[in-house]
Amino acid sequence: MARTPLEMSPEELDVMYGKPKNLSAALTTVLSVTFNENHDRITVEAVTEKDERVSITLTQLALRDIVRLSGESSDAPTRPRAN
């Protein structure tokens, strides 16, 4: 049975998919979200911190994985409370 990418070690991921490529800048503003339910795709149009407009297409499963993995992160940054 084939393993999913979430079950693979970083070394296995490098061999199968290559080294990860960094997005050149963080997303600062989401302009729109488009759902294509027939093809299980979600397209996010956003602006980066370098004032570039980008379009990122994700599968619904990938988006669910992002939400689930970010919720599980125990070392997620927390903002200090304002007094």
C-alpha cells in the first residue's frame, strides 16, 4: 500500500518530490477565494508583502490538511496580551 506524503520522512519527500521551494514573500491580503467543486479545487488570489498579486490553487484535501496541521502545532506563535 502506498504511503501518503504526510506519512513520509523528509528524506523520502526530497527523493520523490525534490527540495522544497520557498514562496518569495508572505501573503498579506486575500483578495478572493474561488471554489471549483467539480474538480475539487480552491483558488486563492492574494497580495504578497512585496506587493505582488498571486493566484494559488489547492485541492480541498490540501486545504483541510493545512487547517488541521496548523491547529495541531504546539509551537504556534502566540501574541502577547495587551493590558
